[in-house]
Amino acid sequence: MLHADFDEVCAFVNKSRPPALSLGERLDILRLQAYFRKNGLKNQSGHIAELLGRSIKTVKGVWSEYCTTKALTVASAPSNRTEHACRIPSSKVVTKLVLEFVRTRRLTRTRVVAKDILALLSENGHISVDMSNAKDVSAALRASQAFLAKQGYMRGAQKGGAYGLTKELVIKRDNYVRFIDAALKESPSRTIVYIDESYIHHHYSRHNDSLYHPDDKVANPPKAKHKGRRLCFVAGIMSDGEENSRLLGLEIFQGGKCQPKDYHGMFTHAFFVDWFGDLLEELEKLQKYGVIIAMDNAKYHQGKPFGTPTGSMKKADMLAACATYGVEVDERSTRPVVWAALKDHIDRTVKSEVESMAMERGHLVAWTPPYHSDLQPIEMVWSDVKGKVGRQYTVTTSFEDVRVRLDAAFATLPSKTIYNCIGHTERKVAAMSLYLETLDEADEELGQCSSDDEGSVDNASEASSDDDE
């Protein structure tokens, strides 16, 4: 080999291999040290360094480390992967304090930036800043910005979030999450059936992943047709392992000619009660007892039993109902006032018809919180089924074709898909429950800190009064 070729190979090796020695390279050096010493070769480290293109210091260091410790260690490669010290502690108390502050400011449409967070943390003693020193203030502001970025805060208008969660909705969500999480932690865990309704229209397509060439102007597809007639369906899903998770009570029907914009208008309370009765019978055949049945708060789900007073009744009938239910109301009150008192009592004491039906069989109904479809795993099942139908759509697809494909999609729905959808949601519920527990702990710590601060202030005031005397 020519010297030029040798130099080229050496340059390639030096450029390609990392500067830090791996464990394998250290072991090779150790083996060569032992071999040369066994055969009586002098200047062992020099020969090894020349052969491997390493420094003599590095080669000697490997042998010295082994002779001293009878082991070899690998140094960590230089990187920026370790967490650096920060002026602002990432404790539960600080995280909770900042979150509540930002939330309060946003609810009042008040601008909030890193300077406001710095002032908040300084006031609460979580960061020490010399306000007379411009450099220290700038450094503290950078620390605040880094803290906010690490916590995931962003600037600008928040995208999405069309619905602001009121305190009432937050309470409903938290109660549901805690209830479901507690049921899943029971031994054995409670069986949960998730039920919902959906629909698919004649010209539903799922072609978002279809190929096209941006420069091909001839192949533009024709304008999409009107949605057309609907196929509505209702069902429940139940997790029972990867092999036995199943769809329950599937019922598909065609929508009428006068279809409302919201598909929920296709369902009535009477229809749902009949279907719910069939579902309970199916659970009985499967020998499932003490089941939690989760559903949303659609109007036809929460309908009261037949004969329950309604707001369309005459005032005299409302007064008679008040007497029956034991609601105290002045007979001279106007009809709206009487109904308000009666309705409040009914909402608190009279259970919905499906709740009563479930309780008679030893089951419970859990209402999923509004605007939290991510807590309803059957939504993912609907997406999977409708996707299978929509991907087969062409301009020649008839309404009958849609029905055949929908039936086939439900018939071939794998048990594992249902199991995974439910598992995904229940893991999310467990994570949310843990997060709520963390917030509770932070609230307690924050309350304790506030109490300690108040005690310190009181003691300081007493001391100052004693000094004055």
C-alpha cells in the first residue's frame, strides 16, 4: 500500500470514529497490552498507540485503570442532556401557583407575559431578585422565560378551545374521572360498558391520504356531492381482554326524509329506552353484574319516567305535583316560579328512566362530562368503522352499498381494536386522576405555606408592638 493510500485511510478513520473510547475499544487496548507484555515486547503503549492511532496517554490510562480497579469505565460523551440548575424551582407549589395565575388572567382577558410571572414569583418568595440591579433583573427574566418554556406555556391566541370549562363542568369532569378510576382499581376491576350513537351519510368519504400530483390540473376530482341520506347506529362496547372484548346491542336504521342537521334528532327517548332494555338483557345473558354504563348527557338519555311533571303543565297541575312531591310553594306565585321550584326538586330527586332500569338490574349509570369526547372510547371505534366505509367510496357508490359496507365493517371489527380503544381511554383517565391528586396535594402545600406566612406576619406584628412598648 502506498503512503498516500495509508494516510487517506487513517484520515477517514480519525474523521469517522467518535473521540471518546467505547467499552469495546478499551477492551481491545487492554487485550493488546496483555499480549505484548506476555511476549516481552518493550514500549507496549507506544506500539498500541501507533497501531490504533490513539495517544500514548490514552493507551496508558486504560492499562493503569485496569491495574488499579480491575475494571474499565466508559466516560459519558459530551452532551447537553442533563438538567441544569434553575433559579425557579419546578415544584408542585410553584407550578400550581403559575397555572392558577395564568388561568385567572386569561379568564378576565388580561394580558399576561413573563414579566408578570417574575413579579408573581418574587412576591411569593420563590425567586430572589435585586430590582436595583438591571443585570440581575434581566437574568431573572430570562430564568422566568426558560421556566415557562419548560412548563409548555406558549404566547399568542390559543387555538381551539371553543368551549371554556365552567366550574360546574370542571366538577362534573373531576367526579367522573375519580369515579371511573376508582372502579378500575377495584379487585377485580368493575366492568364498564361505553354506549353512544353516531351516523354515516351516503357520500361520506375518507380520502385524505389519497395521492395526487400538484401540477396535474386535468385530474381534479369532481365537486363532492351533497351528504345525502343517513344511516344512524347505536351500540355499546365492553372490554374483556384482547380476545373477548365486544360490541353490544348494535342497531342500525335509516334516517327519515326530513332529517335534522344534528343527527341526535333522529333518536327519541322512547327508542332509546327500548334499546337500553335490550342491552340490559344482553348483559344478563353474558352474566355481567354490577356493570357501570357510561353515556353522554343527551336529552333522550336523561328523560324522566312517564308521568313526571313537565314545564308544559297548567299551573293547577304543577301545584298538585308540588303537593305530591312535598315541595313548599306559595299558591299565589306565578307559573314560572312554581315550575322553577318543582323542576329543581325533580332534577335532584327523580332519576332518569334508564338509571332506574339499570339500578333494578344491579348496574350503575355514569354520565360522561360535556365536551370531553376523549373520555368516550367508542368515539375511536366509530372513527375506525366509518373510515373503513369511507375509504371504499367512489362516485358510483349507492346508498345500499354504504349499508352493506357498514354491516361488514361492524361484523369484522376486531376484538383487539375495541380492547385497545378502551385501554387508551382508561389510561388517560388514570393519568387525569393522578394529576388531580397532584393538584390536591399542591393545594394543601400552598395552603400550609399561606398559613405559615400569616403566622410569621402575626408574630412579626406582635414583636414590633413589644418593641414599641
